[in-house]
Amino acid sequence: MCPKNCFEYHAETRQIYIPRIDDCVQCGACIVQCPFDALYFENQDTGERILPDIIRTYKLNLMGTRSIKTK
């Protein structure tokens, strides 16, 4: 779901990594799609966090419905 392919999945550890963080365009697609609400935006100047439910509220109209891959 990342348009810039910033994430990698490592099967051995069963974890997601972000090795290309500098390529992130902060579109919020990963936050909308994450089934665990593990991601959020954070303002680097103030430290204020924008939580997934807020991002999802405003992004769903632009990016489609939230889905979870079951396989």
C-alpha cells in the first residue's frame, strides 16, 4: 500500500522495517491500512502526535476502505 515502497517485511523476525524512510511522502496510506494502529505522524518541532483514528477519518475518503490481508 505504500506508493514509495518504503517498507520491508523480514520473514525471519516477522517484523516490518522502514529502510527507505527518506522516500516517505507522508501520504498516510500505511497508517490507514495498519491493522494494529502501530503507526502515527509526529510533528518534529512540537512532538505532537496525530493518531491513526484521526488520520483514518480524513484519509478514508481519499484512499478507500481499510482492509486486512488474511493470508
